[in-house]
Amino acid sequence: MQRWTCIAATLALLGAALALAPARAADDDMTRALTALKAITKEGRGNEDAGPAWKTLVSRGGAALLPALEAFDDNNPTAANWLRTAVDAIAEGEKAANRPLPADKLEAFVKDTKNAANARLVAYELLVGQDAAAKERLLPGFLDDKSPDLRRDAIGHQLDTLEKSTRANVRTDLEKLFTFTRDQDQVESLAKKIEEKGGKVSVSEHFGFVTHAALIGPFDSTAGKGFDTMYPPESAKDTEGKFKGKEDKELKWGAFTTTDKSGTFNLNKMLAAHKDAVIYARAIVVAGAETPAEIRVTSPTAVQIFLNGKKLFAREEYHHGAPFDANIGKATLQKGENVILLKVCQNNQREDWAQVWQFQMRVCDATGGPLPLEQKVTVDGKSLTHKLGWLPESKEEKK
């Protein structure tokens, strides 16, 4: 009797193992699919495995939803795009089958800032699509969020609320909201509303624009050669001395200060219009301690960004538009003075829209917010330090 009991128990365990085998195989297939999708790069590596992996992932249905979101990586947008379409397909499949998405798990995922920002946004949108009340519940907590999209939605929502408010202290609320704002349109809109209420904030200081720089140029960039040519200003220790520029013309550094509220240096006006040319802009930023920072540059032409002699970023594009903060160099500022060198090139296109030659440069934190920094400036031959974003006489001229 005991023997038969042991055999029955063994058979029961074997049956359970056999029942679990398909589920384990499916989980293994899903893991392999996620690994394949995460390996895709913008250079095309992994594309041959992407289609089959995508189909495998979607076939797992709701069980693959959270694992797919967890696989997002903000530093790999190509893979994230594949995963996003997979998540959308999974969500549509669950909806068609009248199966609700796991709201509690989605909400926990959105709140966890360790998850990729773009995945959190997708999870938020799925959650709100199923539970409209989640918007009112979650957005107030995203005013200072690392995700630029969630932060933007939260600020827009709060602004709508304040505009409907009849409270006497609405200006104070607007000023507080301004400190959280990062997007250019929202910053400028809030600054205007605060001014209408009798207050004043500095757009230039909020963005941390470099408003003073020593400029030198033009150097030769015929046929685009200047982008990769290391001209003397790239290794110069200061702004002293003279150099031979384009057509062997003698060049020296000149001090310039922009009064534009958006920190734009118009090179056509400051150094005259040039074609097939390179200029350098040199600025000194002072930090009270080692500070992680991003140097962000907006320009319609090719740029390179250097910090303390080290190249942080390079992009050789001309007249493809100038989206705000398109060029970003990430680094850590050292305590004391830091030398930022910007190389800006111009090609020989003659169309009217290709005549713009300018740059805007700012130093900020990873969210695009202000840092407690100063800029060393030269006024009437004297060196002074001002808060980053300083404008002469604190006047912000309108464009």
C-alpha cells in the first residue's frame, strides 16, 4: 500500500511539472523576445530579429504588458519604439477581449521614478484611458517629475486650475509653478501671466543662458573642412593673442554680451555674415562645488561643445531647423572656473532660410532646470561675476 502511495505522489508531481512546462517555455520565449527587442540599435543592429520577437511578445497578451514596459530604456529610443508598438498592440488585444489592464500595477509603475521616463508616460496614458480619475489623482505629484512629458502635463493641468481660480494669492501660486516649468513655451507663458499680475521673473536666469562670451572668427571651412579641423582657439588657454583666420586675415578675441531674453548670439550681426566659416565662443562658468550639468545649445548649423578642454558633443548638420536644446553635452563642472568652448560652423548655402547663423547656449541640470552658477563677464575691460543668465541692467529685451 505504501508503495502505491509513493508511486501516486510521484505521478502527481510529474503531472504538475508537465503542466507547468508550457508556461515556463512561454516565459522563456517572452524573455528571449524582450532581449532581442532591447538589443535593437539605431544603426540597424538586431533588426533581423525584431519582427519575430515583436510577434512573440504580443502573443503573450496581458502577461507581457509590465515586462515590456520594464524593458524600456530612455537611452535607446529605437528599441523603445518597438516596445511601444508592442505595448499598444497588447493593450488593444486586452481591450478587444474585454479584459481590463492591471490598474494597480500600472499606477505603481508610473509612480516609480526608477522606471524609464518614456515607459512611465506610456503606462500613465494606458491608465488614464481606463480610469479617467487617475489624471486628477496623479498629476499633482508630477510637478517636479524627472519625466519631461509628465511634468509638462502636470504643469498644464495646474495652470488651467489656477486660471479658473479666484484666490487673491494666485500670483504666488503662478510664481511657484514657474520654478517647476522647463518647456520654453510654458516658461514664457507663465512669465507673461506673472507680469500681468504685477510680478516679474527672469526667463534668462531660469533657463541659465550664457549671455556673455568671447568670440573669434571666421576660420576657413571650405567644403566643410572646418568642422574637423582643430584651429588654435580649441587649445588656447585664454583670450589673448592673435591668430590667422580665413583668407589669412588677423583675428583676435572680442567680448560680446547678448541682451536677448533668450540668450541668442546673432553671429551675422556680431561678426558679420560669412560662408564656409567657423567661429569659436568662449565662456567661463563658476561653480561653488562639483556639479553635474548639461550644456545645451540651440543652433541651425553644425556645433561642437567642449568643457575644460574635453569635447562633449559634436553634430555636423546644417539648416535642418533649430529645435530648443537639440545639442546636449553632459559633464560635471569642477569647483571654481569652468571654460566652455563652443565651435559653430556655417556652410555655403545661399537660400534665404539658410542665412541664419546664431547660437543659444545654456547650462542646466538634467531636467533643464537652473543651477546655482555664476558667469564671469567682462564689462568695460573689467572682470565681474554675475548669476548665470544675467542681462545688462537686468533688462530682458523682447525679440
